Amino acid sequence: MYTVGELLRQWRHRRRLSQLDLAIAADVSARHVSLVETGKSNPSADMILRLADQLEVPLRERNRLLLAAGFAPRYAERPLGGDALSAAWGAVERVLRAHEPYPALVIDRRWNIVMTNRALGPFLADVAPDLLRPPINMLRLGLDPRGLAPRIVNLAEMRVVLRARIARQLATAPDPDLAALYEELLAPGSEDASRPIESEVVIPMIFNFGGRELRLFSTTTTFGTPMDITLDEVAIESYYPEDAESADYFRSLAGSPTR
């Protein structure tokens, strides 16, 4: 089991900061940072959180730092659909509904789908039933040959984009389960591993539905100042049509009597 000093040093190295860099950012002396990391000084809970804030440590890991120093956790982890987070749940629902007729969904830190809007339904029509059993994992849904992968025209390109994004996520907030998914579905070494990409922002995801190509790009929305672990770890993925033809397709679905 790591001490709080060892954990803080790991996060500092992960952020590629020197002790002096961290000290200046946290408005403490470099000597104090050194004493904390070596275990020669026992930091207060407030000092731990001050350093963690400068290191951009996720809330879940801040609790781990506090526990390692003998303090009680500060951040709760409550279900998004529970009473305590009802206002946040309602806000997320409104965002998803307002985005229709275009697809939007909420994912957690392991890319499990927490909530979707109705526009996602047509994409799931031919997906293998076992991939739709909760928790539905967005990575597996998109990359499994029995999922959406056969419909994604530029699948190799999307794998490169996802690989880069999840590698950054793991560097920011390591998670063994997500790392295992990365190794299973996206590990470098496959035939598309070296395919270059210039910008994730302008690369659309291209779907083929009945001979029609739909071009979508996505944005990610997170809570700005969460004080709950659940809110800290969820993100809203919103998809937008890149062209008029794709927009017309989704608007036509919205007006269909089967919707």
C-alpha cells in the first residue's frame, strides 16, 4: 500500500512537474513538497487537496490520497439517478432531449453507457443482443464485429482516434478496467496502428445505413466543477451531422410514426 507521499509523487511524475513547479503552483515551498513526498512531513487534509488540485487529480483518487494519510474521504459517489443528484440527472436528461433528432449519450469513466436519447435507437437495430446487456460498453459496441463496426466506413481511422483519446484518458486517470479494454480492443500493433491523423475535431465518423452514408462528428461535455465522484466521471457525447444529407436523415427519422 502506498503512502500519501508516494501517491503524490506518482501524480507529480504523471503530470511531468518538478517539485518546484508543484510548489509554485500550490504556493508552498519546494522543501515542503519534498518532505511530504518522502514521508518526513505529515500533510493536513487541506494541504493534500491543495496539491491534488494543482495536479488535477480526479476526485476518486483524491479520496485515495486522503485515506492513505489517515483522513476520511471528502467526496461521495452517489448514483446519477438517485435523489441526491436529481437536479444533475434532470439537467442531463434535458440536454439529451434537446439534442434530438441527433444522437447523444452519457458515458462513465469506463465508457459504459449510462443514458441515451431516442435518436440512438436506429443504430442498435442489428447489434448482437449480448452487446446490449447492461452495462453496455460504448467501445465494445462500436468496435466489435457484431456491433456497429461493420457499419463504420472509416473504422480504421476511428480506431486511431479512439486509441489516442483513451491513451490520454489513461495517462490522466489510470484505470485497470479501461486499460484492459484498451489492450483488448485498441492496443497498438494492429494493421491500422500507424495510420496518421491530423485532427480529431475534423474527422467524421462515417456510417453506412442501407447504402446511404451518414457523416457525424462529436463533442464531449463534462460538468465544470463537480463535487461528486459520479459527476466527475461522466461525460455527454453529442453527435452532429456534418452535411445536409445526414441532417435530413435524422430529421426524417424524427418525423417517422415508428419513432
